[in-house]
Amino acid sequence: MFGSCHYSCYWLRPGTPYPDDLGLLERCTADTIKRYRNHPSLIMYMAMNEADTKEEVYRMWRRHVLALDGTRWFIPSASFPSGRSDVPPWFLKDLPTG
């Protein structure tokens, strides 16, 4: 099984100046998905590991996963719901319990 956590937690958190080049991040996202979509393994896509990311980055990631490899399981983050009450509404629909 291969797990792909697309985005590191902290440099894409709300309030940070990153990414400087969202277009580059988007091209890398599509490239990663294309590279693994035909791999003969179990693959799970995860946008981030321990924290939430910026909404525009998550929406871009989700759009590409669904468009380029809609056959694999994906989850927004490994850290949810973990008792959090401040989960963004745009994020809730994709949680395993959402």
C-alpha cells in the first residue's frame, strides 16, 4: 500500500504566505496523481497529515484527485475529527464521518 500525503501541514496552513506559486503546486499535484493512478498497489490520497490546509489548496487537490483518479480512496486529513469543533464547513463533507 502506498499513502500519499500531498501537502505538508505547516507551510500551507491558513495565515502563512505559502505557497508562493499555486500554479506550480497544482501542476505538481496533477503530476503526482498521474504517476500513481495506474500503479498496481493500493493507494490512498490524503491532502495533509496533522493539520488543515488553505481552502483553495484543498479544493484544488480534491478536484484533481476526483478528475484524474476517481477510483482511489481519499481523505482530507489523518488528524480529523480528533474531537475538534473548529472544522471548516467546506472540509466536513469529505471526512469519513461527514
